[in-house]
Amino acid sequence: MSQSSVWHDCGYKIACIDTGLFRDGLAACYLIEHDGEAALVDTGTRNSLPRIMQTLADHNISPEQVRWIMPTHVHLDHAGGAGALMVEMPEATLVVHERGARHMITPEKLQAGSMAVYGEEAYDAAFGQLVPVPAQRVCIAADGDSFDLGSRRLQTLNTAGHARHHYVVWDEHSSGLFTGDTFGVSYPELNTGRGSRFIFPPSTPVQFDPAAWHESLNRLMTLPVERVFLTHFGMHEDPAELAALLHEQIDVYANLARQIGAEFSRRLDEVDSDAEALADAMQRRLQSRLMQHSLDELAARQCTVPPSVIRQKLAGDMQLNAQGLLHWLAQSVPHGSGG
């Protein structure tokens, strides 16, 4: 693989590394270098390890110079490679939210749950086997904690909404936030139109919480932030615009889920209804509505990507988003209330 396909320079001694999950341009992690030390924010999967090691070599950084490995949360596209990286980087400490630490130390349950979703063969191809991290090399990141990288300070801030075990990393040196999933998903190849950027909230199962997400975004925008580094995908400037768009889309997603819930709750009350079949139909319906909403949003922005390609790129996201929204709806709306 060529250097240009592995990473690109964001400035401020930050490299965006394409982790190669499913397709190029879907997921990233970030290398930060300062005063002879390095940190990685998010890790990709175990299968991302060669790309990360190549990026270190391209920057003349030895594995021993990596001081911090900082998965923003323990979903596998963000933390699946953590254990394997810790083996390769003997001086590194894993910085993780207290709710996610046990899954990094004993990852069997996390792996089993993901394997049940994807199937063993597909799981291995996408994520690889998880490697446990020794407990003595794990540091619990509390809200507001600071981690020095030479004279540079990285600060962790808890941000519920996508997941309760999520933090972001504030880097004053770049006036940047490494946001994991908190600032949503905005694929650069879909931001090709004349309108505002396209962004959506990853409502992946099982901890979507719109009220908490709004609160997290509002808190982050009190910082003097000038750019955000998204795992999905890349560096984006003018974060105030992105935050406003994401606030809007969080509410749209929640309302779409409520509408589908109201439609299907009437059917579930029918005497001869098949609850399992209706639940499957409900997910398909919501997934279709989310996809159509995305297509409409992109058309309004005069996106130049053909709809067939958009569908292909967003199919996996919309499936997971529908699953997460329905789980949230089941937890938050009493049966038969319709929202």
C-alpha cells in the first residue's frame, strides 16, 4: 500500500490514518506527535495494525515512543486493535473510560457479542481476534483528566449520547477535538455539493440517548474549538456548523423512530399479529426511511455522488442506526403509546 492510501497530514503534527475497515474512507484513527512522544486516538481493529505501524515508520517514530493509546469508546471500530497495539508498544498506557475498561482487560464478552451479530467468518475478516490488555497498563480516564505529550496536553471529556462509555480528547495545541462518534459521521466523499455538509448521528446499538447527546455537544461548543477530527471521517473545520447540523439530525432520527413505533404499535395490538415478524418489518421500514432521509438530504445539498453509490456507502450505517433507534425506542416509550 502506498503512503498516500494509509495516512494524510492534518497539520499540527497530527496524521489521520485510514484504518481500512470495510472500505477506504470509512474509519480513521489519529497519530499525534510532540516533543519526541506520540499518542494514538482510536485504534481501528486488530486488522488495522499494519497500517498504523507503517504510519509510525513513515514518521520515524519507534513503537517505544508511543506513550498513550486512547480509544474514545470500546466499540470495535474504535478500540478493537487496542490490545494488539499494546503488545507492539511496550511503553504505552491505555487510556479508557471507566465503563469500558473491563472490556479491554477481559474482551471475551465484547468479542462474543460482535461475533453473534456478524457471524464468525465475517467478524474475523473485519475485526480480528481481540487481545486482552494487562490491567496494570490501563488508566481510567475521568472527566477533565489531562495526559501530557511532552509539553502538549491532551484532556479527556466524557460525552454520553452515542455511548455511555465515550470520551473525546481536547487538544489545545491544535484547537481540536478528537471526537470518536460524538460529532457524528460526515464522509468527505459525500460533501461534494454546494450546500452545507452532510452529517448524521451514529445511533448504533445500544446506548443512543438524544438528550445526553445534545448536552454533550453543547458542552463541547463552549471550548475554543476550531476543528474536529472525526473517526468517520477526517478533519473538519467550522465545528459550529457541524454541531448545529448534528443537533438537527439527532432530533430527526428520534422522530423517525417514534413515527415508525406509532405505526407498528397498532399492528402489534392486533389479535393475530406475529410479534417477531412485525419487529423485523419495523426494522426494515425504519432502515428504509433513514436511507431515504439521507438521499433527500444529499439531493438538497446537490451532492454529485449517484444515489446508487450513496446507498452502497450508507447501507451498513443505516442498518446499525435502525437497530439502535429501535432499541432506544423500546427502552424509552411504553408499549402502545406511540411516542
